[in-house]
Amino acid sequence: MAPAAVKVYGWAMSPFVARALLCLEEAGVEYELVPMSRQAGDHLQPDFLARNPFAQVPVLEDGDLTLFESRAIARHVLRKHKPELLVGDGSGSPEAAAMVDVWLEVEAHQHHAPTAAIMVQCILAPLLGGARDQAVIDENVPKLKKVLEVYEARLSKSRYLAGESVSLADLSHFPMLRYFMDTEYAALVEELPHVKAWWEELKARPAARKVTEFMPVDFGLRKKAEQ
Ligand SMILES: N[C@@H](CCC(=O)N[C@@H](CS)C(=O)NCC(=O)O)C(=O)O
């Protein structure tokens, strides 16, 4: 069998790697996941640094093109294979595409940091043998609450963030929320009816369900500790 033209390097439970995989799944692109181990320091090896000098996963290889940064990878995959997911109302208009860009920036610059901070303290810190830092959580909960209130207002006016059709702006939230929704702070989403319905719809998508298979909520760390 010929090797897949598209390769993704990384550990699939990473929300950043999952963003790339989610888009490949949404677009129905055949790909090979080249497994790597953070514990073994695979991302620090010269062959990987030649692919991403910032020593982070994911990296995507598409023929001769090598890309890093999960959001850039996501855009590339969809631009090439499912461009309708870069436009929020299916029209293909620059105005509709601009709305996707707005909400992608919101994900990256407003939503990501507080969600990740809470997730890391609630899930990752204890798994890595540390104590969670409640001060970090307490600082980020009101920040996330404020962001999600804006989402609630937006989603009460349109079905998805960028319009009436699902887009990358929605999908890009999935990987971090998948873990966040397993914390005791999931109520921040669940108490907002439109955000909750949006999340339920997002996680039920076949591509999201497929990617979730690679995303155990213990990041595969509990199994390793028992070995
Ligand atoms: N902005 C980057 C962030 C990538 C990132 O932080 N990746 C983590 C994956 S868990 C990583 O490779 N970390 C390397 C390390 O922990 O040394 C992206 O969106 O791709």
C-alpha cells in the first residue's frame, strides 16, 4: 500500500494535535499519524526540529509542504479539502469568511488561555504528580465565565459562532473543551443553554467522536503509571 500523502507528527491526546486530526477527519482526508513520545523527548530530536524548530507538535506534512501551528494546519487542510468550513454561512462570500476569522481569533485569544489554565490545573497537574494550583483556577474561572457569556449572546442569535453553518471557528474549540468538560468547572458551559446546545452538537459530530477516541481524559498517563 502506498504511504499516505499526509502525515501528522505528534501525540494524539494533545489538544493541538487533535485540532489537526479533527480537520482531517471532517474533510475525509486519508492521513498517517506518526506517533511520538513527549516523555522520550522525540520532539527534541534533530529530525523533528528540522520539521518544527519550536519543538512542538503537531507538524503536518502534505507532500513537499511542512507546516506547524495547529490553527494554520487546520486552515490549510480545510482550504484545500473542505473550504466550506472556512465560511460560516455556506455562501463563500468574503464577509462570511471574515466572521469565521473573527471567531477563530476569539478562540485563540480569549477562549483558549482560561480554558487551558483550568484544564491543566484540574487534570494534568495531578496526573503529573503535582498539586493543583487553586489560585490559577480561581483567577481563570471569572475570565472564562465572561468569555462564555459573550458566546451565549452570540449563539442566541446564530446557530454557530460564525453564522448558520458550522465552521472551523466552532471546530477549533473542540479539543480543549473536550478535556475541560471533564473538569468540575463544566458547569460554566452547562449553565448557558445556547453554549451547552452548541457544545452538545459539536461533540456529537462523527469527526469529533473519532478524534475523542485518541483523547483519553487521563492523557494515557494513568496507564503508564501502573505499568
Ligand atoms: N501554538 C501551538 C502550540 C503547540 C503545543 O503547545 N504543543 C504541545 C503539545 S502538548 C507541545 O508540543 N509541547 C512540547 C513540550 O511540552 O515540550 C499550536 O497550536 O500548534
